[in-house]
Amino acid sequence: MTSPREAAVSLERLMVRYGHATACEDVSLSVTRGAVYALLGRNGAGKSSLVRCLLGQQKPTAGRAFLFGEDVWKRRASLMARVGVVPEEPDAPPAMTARQIADFCRRLYPSWDQAAVNQRLERFGVPTDVPFGKLSKGEKGEVMLAVALGHEPELLILDDPTLGLDVVARKALYEELVGELADRGTTVFITTHDLSGIEGIATRVGILKDGRLVLDEDAETLKSRFRRIRYGNEITETRSAYGTELDAFEAVKVKVRGWGVDAVVSNYDDLSFERFRQTDGVVDAEVAPMSLEEIFLAVAGEGPAEKAIGAQIAKGASR
Amino acid sequence: MRGFVAVARREIAENRMALLAALIAGMSPIAVPIVRNFHGAHASEERSLVVFFAAVTLAAGLSIALGFSTLSQGISNRRIGFFFARPLSSLTIWAGKLTGVAALALAAALIETLPSLLVSGGHLQTPFGWSLWLFLALALLLIPVSHALSVLLRSRSAWLALDLALTVLAALIVGVSTRALIRELAADALTRGLIGLAIVLSAAFLAAGFAAVSLGRTDIRRAHRALSKFFWAITFSGALLSAGYAYWVIAATPGDLEEIGITVTAPQGAWLTVGGRARLRGEYRPNFLLDTSSGRWWKAQEYYHSVVFSRDGRQAVWIQGDPDPRLGIFDRREAWTPWRRPLELYMRDLTALSSKPVATRIFVRTTPIALALSPDGSRIAVADSHEGSTLSVYELASGRSLASVRLPYSGGARLYFVAPDRVRIFTNLPSSGPTTPGRPLQVRDFDFSAGKLSPPREIGFFQGGVLLRVEPSGQRLLVRDFKKKRVELFDAGTAERLATLSEKSTGADFLSNGRIAVAEGGPEAPRIRLFDGSGRDLLPIAFDAAASVTLGGEIAPGKLVVLARRRADRWTDGALFLVDFDRGEKRSVAVGLYPIASSQAWRNDDPSSRPAPGSDATKLFYAAAGNSLVYFDPLTGERHAVLGPHRP
């Protein structure tokens, strides 16, 4: 893991509790500068609590959150000059128009680029003289993104920014994000449900499940080691053991269907697969790459079997 | 600073409609005098009154409403995250928002006064001369209070129950210390304590409100916890400090008296009462019973009045409010009111070190106008002015009422036991009309074993106050008319005038052997004249270099202390003389001492309370303009400080 001082974002054994309820527990992660980190998790997985801690808006019950190597709870005000934020719920004062919001922020950031903000708002087609409270959900998100990028932040933190957005608004947001990355290489920390949207952007992925970080890995590595394997399972005269053919893999999900077995494995490699194909009784074995969404479903799914596997993976992640 | 201004401006802009509302509301003070058909100065006064209260009410209302919503609502719904996601410190957010609210409330209040100011030619007359600015400032203090309460209520956390419990506890601490100061009549200390507490509370609300924002940020429950911790830490520190201050104030000892006031001495022995302003305690004036020989003292309780010592100086009796620490609401005794406790007679044995004041269960309904102890100290006569005037006689040990009689007047009275079962009453009645030569002074005897009040016997008419002195046997009476400076000798029982002793007196007293000393002033040199018991002039002793003379105590039979002042209005450089009437000579014994026996001369109408010749009371003096109390025996030259800066 990158040291907190080198990383743009770093969490050390973060825990957030509300009374007896635990929102997230023992979460440690690190995001290097220039990376796009996608934190995935189902509703209630603890993503927003974690983001609030990351923004210095909530004190963790235990552990610490760092931005650019500094404790964000203690140094929030100065760190926020380097950070752009798009919250899950757009929180600008409802009575302010987009122009007033931009004007308010202009006074707070020395590097504020008003022209760029105006251009973005124009590009989004957001009315600048309508009170924020009367804008649509998508427009609010766009205003927040325009404002978040107004001071050319080193780090952009987006908390489920596409939640409730229509397809057009989502597309606009990602285009803006991609443009920003291409222009300035801003570090991005994004929590989202929109896995297809983030798929081509994220360089690293974390999956939060029941408050625990069950997966934290480079997106490419992740995608290369997760595979869906489908095969027929025949009874042969020479076969001595059944159900052990997948032992060479770490199976995240196994479903026995009429035509055979449908499995998701998390440690795929071609050599092992070739050996697997040779296994007595295994016929018509096929392997297919998985999308981020499929991997997420396999890891963060809620069935009892998946829960057990999730726990097993978490155990592996902690090693 | 840019951030602070931006946040404050934002807050004002957000609530700017209040300013328009204030301008419209400002029209009503103009309309009120028109509707009520007032004109001229009356209309202006009415307008000023209305606009004053309207402006203060608006400022208070906005302070409460905006203070309730501006920060805590944002914390509660996490919209304050918008500000926390900017490079704004918690202090900037908190101070900017509260300042914005305060500026808006103030501006709204001032805008409301504008129309009236224009109509009044730029001048507003505030009611009772109150400062509008002061009241507006007080109204603005409601902002942090409202903010704090809002955090408590919005968090809906169990800490609220703890807050309520701590509120009760803090109120109890403050209540107990406040009550103690009220009971001790320490008004200055009470005012200081309450002002200090108000400052501490204001600081607590401000600091706790800031802590809620700074430490709670977007977590309302955490904000509540932070607020409660800070608020109660500061408030309890303040409450305990104020309680400590109250305790320190009322724990004053005789040594803390920086200015010795009224002193009453026992006729025999070394006890006296002393009171005065205590050092660093404002106008708090505690009273003490003090044994000048041993330094033992006992602090008198609240509502303390009228100490009388028994003739032998072994017992003191006085009146005080009930020192029972129970709250008044549980006290069901008659005569209780929320502001006044029943007055009760207390007595204390002065001979025993460990003795404590004993409640006699003798209650009086008003502060007595006169008290007298029987010579043996077993009975007490009390005249009060409840529903007219009543004279009652009680047995002290049992508290039993022996007799009671209504007196036909409600003015002042002076009493003494002329016999074990008879009380003599002097009354100086109000003038009955412009044709009468003055206020009639009458004497009656109340035979309480027979329950009979004798008919009044008239001593004379006096236009001003009178000084009465009864000789130790109780049979003869000296009356000194302050206005005419005349001293006359009467038979105390029959009111028969026996002699006129002087027409230019400054003082008069019986000596222990029945002779009479009269101090005289006037155009000639002041002098002391000595008369025998029938009023026959025996000898004069002149004080040629003095401006006036004052009689002191009888140091030994026939030997009187006299203060000879160089200037009539100042005693600090006056010379103290010892006058020996038997030898007809005087000698200077000290300078700058004032005899206490003279200062309490007005009390000595009861012969039982007169200092006995040679008693300690005759040898006590004020020194250094009343800042210290000194024991001085002119016969032996022994001198030491009893109280004050020169006390050993």
C-alpha cells in the first residue's frame, strides 16, 4: 500500500459507528495520485459515511483518514482548497442560483476559473438564474460538478454522483470527468452504483460490503483474474471423485444448472484452465471474461452462499 | 476574512426578506398615535414607546428564529456539508453565519425605527431613558442561545435527558448561592455574581455553539454531545465559581470589616455587636457578636435586628428571619410570604463557648419598634407595629406570652422594665394639628400581671426628636430636645418636670451615683456641667480650646470620658479627656479616638442596657475615622486594637 504521505487518499483502519450500528469497519485503502478509484457497494454498505470521513465532515469512530498525507479531520479547511466535491445529495443552499453559488465559491479559492465554470454550466445547459432548489436532480449534480472543478482541484471526490440521473445527465457527467482526467490527470475518488459508467475510467476498484472492504485492487488485475467458467460434468467409469474439479480455482460463485456448472472464479489463469479442461468428466469447458458489474454482483451479492464466499474473500484480502 | 465575509453576506442575502418586512412593520408605530388620536408631544412619546418595543421585539424574534435554524438545521440535514466542503474553517462558518444573522436582526430593528425617526425629526425618546442599543444587544444574545437549544432539540438524543438533569443541578447550585446572598442582604455581591454568571452563560452558549459546529460538523448527535460537554463544563465552572464567591462573601469574619459601622455593647462584660462593610465585598455589611477580650465571634444571620444584651452581659437577644434552610414553600407557618420570613426572637448564652443561638418560638409580625429585656433577663417586652401597635411581654425560656396590649398609636415607642411585672412606655406621638406646640411625649405603665395599661401622662411637646435617658433606678428621666437644645429633668413615672438643666446642650447623661452630666456648646467655650439628682448645678468644667464636647462612657464612678473636638464637624483630631467630677479636674488622655458609648447613646433610654461604670463598653473607641476599633483604658493607659488595620 502506498504510504499516506505519497497517496492522494488514504484510510487507516477506519471505523464509523452510529450507536450500536456499524457503518464501516476496519477499512484501509490508499489511492495514488492520478488514479481513479471506484468504491463500489450496495446501499447501506457504508460508502457515504466513508466519504464524509474522507471530507473531514465526520469524525471516524476509530482509525484515520488522510488526504495528501494530512489528517483530514484536523486539516480539513486547508485540504479542501485542493479538493473538489460532488456530494450524493446536492447540498448547495436552495435559494442560491448557479451563478450565485459560483460567485460565492469564487471568493474562497485563489485559483478559481470562472470562465471554465461558466463554460461547463453552458455545456450542461443549466439555467444560471434559477434557484438551486428548483433545478432538476441532474441539473443540481451538474452545478455541483461545475463548481467542484472550478478551482482545478488535485482531487475530485464524488459520492454516487449519478444517483437518480437520467442517461443523458450521466453521459454528460462522465464525459466531463474523462475530459478532466485527460486534461489534468486529477485524482478521482468515486463511489457509485453505476458500474458500466465507471468501467472504462476506474484504474482501481474497491468493494465495500456490510461495512468492510472486501476487495481493493487495480481494475485490470481484477478483471484478469475473475472469469466465468461453464462446463458439463459427466459421470465416467474412471472418475473417482465428484465436485472437486474446481479445487484448483477459488470459486466465488458456483451454480449447478441442468446443462452443467456455471462458476465464477477469482484466480483464473490459462494454465490452470487448460489443466481443468483435462479433468476427467469435465466436458465443453468455456471461459468468459467478466464485466465490473458481473464481478461486483459475484462479490457483493446477498445470497447466503455468496455471503460465505464474500467472507472468504475478505479473509483473503486481509492476508 | 474573505471567507467570513462571504458566509455572512450569504446569510444576510438568504434572509433579506426580513428587512423588507421590517420596513413595512416600521409604519405601525406611526399609525398607533393617529389611531389613538394622540397629538404633539404625547403622540411623539407614544410613537417612541411603540417603536422601541417593536424594534426590540423584532430583533429578539429574528434572533430566536434565525438562531434556531441557521446552523443546526444544516447540521441536522447535512446541508452544511456545502460549507465544510470549502476551504472554510469551522470558526469561519460558525462566526460568519451567526454574524450574518446578528447583522440582519440588527439591521431589521433599525430599519423598523426609520419611519418613526423620519417623522420625529431624527430623534427618538426611549421609555425610562433605556438605551435602545443595550436592549438590541441583549436581544442579539438570544442567537447563540437559540442555536444551542436548536441543536439539543434537533438531535433527539438521550443526551437531552442528561441536559435536563444538569440544568436542574446547575439551577440548584446557582439558586442556593443566590438565596444565601439574598438572605445575607449582600445585594452588591449578588449583582456581581449574577452579572458574572450571565457573562459565563453567554460565553458558554457561544463556546458550546461553536463546539457543536466545529466538532459535530454534519453529525447532529455528535454536535449535541460536543455542545453539552462544552456548555456544561463552562456553566458548571461558572456556577461553582459563583457559589464559591457567594460562600467567600458570606464567610466574612470581623477581621474583614474595613469600615466599622453600628456597634452595640453589652452593659457588662466584653461582648458587643459589630457590623460594617466587608473588604472586597461591595456593600455587604455582615454583623457579628464579638467578644473583645477573647476574639471569639459569631456571625449574625440574615434579617438581623435589634440586639439587646442582658444587664449582666451574659445573654444576647435579637430578632432574625428564620435560618431554617428548607425552601419557603414547605414552610407553613403563619406570617410567611415569599419575600419575608417570619421574624423570630433568638437568644444566645454568651458565657458558654459552645452555645448556639436558641430560637425562642416568639414570633413578631413586623420589625419591632422597641425591645426591652427585664433586668434579670428572663422576660422581654416587644412593641411592634402590626395593625397599629401592640406591646407584648414574653417569658424567654418558654416562649410563653405573658400579656399583650394594643397601644393607641402606631409610631415609635421606647420601653423599659420599671419593675419585674411592669413595663414603662414612652411614646412620641405625631402632632395632632398646626395649633399644637409640637409632638406630645407621653409615658404609660403596663402592669402585665394585672393586664392594665395606665392612662397617658404627658411629659411635654417637642418639635424635633428627643433624647431620653432614664437613670439606673428608673425613677427619673432626662429629656433632651434636639431642636431647642434644652435638657429637662422629669419624674419618669408621674411625668412631673423637676428642673430645666440647660438651654444649649449637646448631650446629657446620668452618672452612676445619680448625678447628671450635661455637655454644652454655643458662642462661649464648650463645657461640661455637673448637676445633682435634683437638678442643682454643682460645677462647670470648661474646654477652652475646643469647638464642641461629646460625652463618652463612665470609666469609673464619677469619672467620665469626654471628646473635645477642635472642629465641630470632625473628631479624628479631637482630644480625649478624662473628667474627674469628684476632684473637678480634667486631663487629656488621647487623640483621635471616638467613644463608642457616645455613638450608641440613643440606645440607652433603657437603663438596663446602659454600660455599667468601668465596663468594657466604656473603654471601646473608634479610631482612624471608623476604620478600627480600639480598647483603651484612660486610667491605666492600656490600649490595643480590637478590630481593623492595627489589630495585633
